[in-house]
Amino acid sequence: MLSLAYEFLFHAGRFLFTGPEETALWTIAVQGRLAGSLVRESGVWRLTWFNGADRRLASFSGPVDGNLEALSAALSDRLGTPVELASLAV
């Protein structure tokens, strides 16, 4: 019975004291050239396009929900060439 109580406290503590999702960063590249970045911070996703990024990419309005494969496919379809997302350690 005591071990069950400890297990409950352990899981409750993990739930209460874990913060929001960690920050994460991805680069967005087209044919080896960086076009932008994708950031997840406190559970919010944000696309940023660099100067010179193709307008077809820069006008993309979403959705950006964490499904990176779908995002890469949508951007690739929009541009007509493969768009790669690469994770960077933050």
C-alpha cells in the first residue's frame, strides 16, 4: 500500500512540476540554402522566413502544429521542390 502511495506522489509530482514543452529549433532549407526557421517555445509554433526566401514559402499561413512531416510536405508541394527541416539542439 505504501508503494502505491509513493507511485501516486511520483506521478502527481511529475505532472505538477514539469514545465511547458522545451524550446526547439529547426532550420528550413531548399536545395541546401537556408530559407527560414521553425521555433517551438512554450508550446507555441512560429515560422520565420529569412530575407530572400521564396514568396510562396513566406506566404504560407499554416497550420503549424508539430507535424513536421506534414509541414515539410505542404511546403514542398507549395514550392514544387523538396523542403527540408533539420532539428538544431537548443
